[in-house]
Amino acid sequence: MKLHPNVVSGIIHSLREIFEENKYADKVIERVLKSNPKWGGRDRRFIAETVYDIVRWFRLLAHALPASSEKDFQKIFSVYCILKGLASDEAIMKNMEEAKRVRKIRESIPDWMDELGLQELGVERWEQELTSLNQEAKVVLRVNTLKTSREELQKRLDAAEIKTEILSTYPDALILLKRKNIFSTPFFKEGLFEVQDASSQLVAPFLDLKEGLRVIDACAGAGGKTLHLAALLKNKGKIIALDTEQWKLD
């Protein structure tokens, strides 16, 4: 695959925002992809998948470089390309193989997390958990029940050749069978769904809300659960969304 300079620049810019400005990866990628409408589907997929991959394996990738290069995102990207077979460097690959012998580096987690997981779960269960945590997350939609039903949205998505399945234990959830940029679909623009983790979709219903209540979302972040609260209140109530980070509120 030929890597165009603007594609590489988009990846490097995304990594800087995530690691230096502590911004959410999904929001960063969304903004970066919107910044260049000329990128085709292949380039967009490559940028999104590469950024997520580098975030997931950052410690392992950085370990192949001198400590002074830990936040040199251009070099980190180069190591990623070597790992994926897009470039070659025997010394880097040797460093990677040696690094994989150490669990916390192989799985790209901080020391404290490895110590805690080992203490709480033991070696076998902790390694199973780490393997699972490092899998690519599935794309889960939360249906906006103020505008449609899960069954109706599933039918409309199916007609647009976007296949989903129902998660029976999550009343408003649909899971994509194949990854796709659903933010560009008319269904998203109509406000028929949000992308929200299945486990996150359990939080708002746990409050057992009644219409007309006043609810404080004390750590609203980007507002995913705030929107869910609004749907459950059927727009009959008041929600105060708070956060310590201004950029999240923006």
C-alpha cells in the first residue's frame, strides 16, 4: 500500500492529540477524517485502524525504540509499519521479539495495572482478560428511542446493506456485523442512533428514571450517557451535564 504524505500526517496529528492533549481517540479520529473530504474509503479506514492499533499497542511499539524517542510519533508509526510488514528493519523486529517476553510490555499495559490484575485474578485468568481486552472492539449502536425503535432502525440499516444483530440483554443496542463508518450515513445525521459501548448502555437504565426528574450527570465527558438519559426521560425533565474538562463540554 502506498502511504500518501497527507495520510501519514493525519495519523501523526491524531496521535499527538491523543497522547499530548489527552483527547478521546474516537473524537480525534472523527475530526481528522472530516478535515479532508478528499480521502477515499481506503485511506479513511487505514487512518482509523492505524491510530487505534497504535494506541492499543503503544508501549510495545515504543519499547522497540530508545527511551528518548518514546513520544516521537513519526518513529512510533515507523515501528508500526515494520510490525505490519509495510517496511523492514531487523534490529527493530529483534527488539520487538525480546519485548514480547514480558507480559506488561507484550500486552501494552502500565506496570500498576499488571500488578493489580495479577494480584486480583492470578496468572491464568489475568492473561485471558488481557487477551480479550486487546481485541478490536465491536461497533455497538444505541438506538435513539425518541425517534425510532430498534426493530425499525435494524430494517432501515439492512435495506442500506448495513447488517446488524440484536443483543437481547441490551434493550436499545444493535451491533454491526461488519465495521463501517456509520457517521456518514443519513441515519446518523437524522439522529436515529449513537455509537455507545454495550456496557455503557447499562448505566442510565440502572437509575430507574421517571419522567420529569432533574438529573445531574457529574462526569458527562462527551455526553454519551447524557443523551441516553434524555431518551429515557422522553425529553420530560432536566439534565445538568458537568465535567472538569472544558474541551469535553465543548
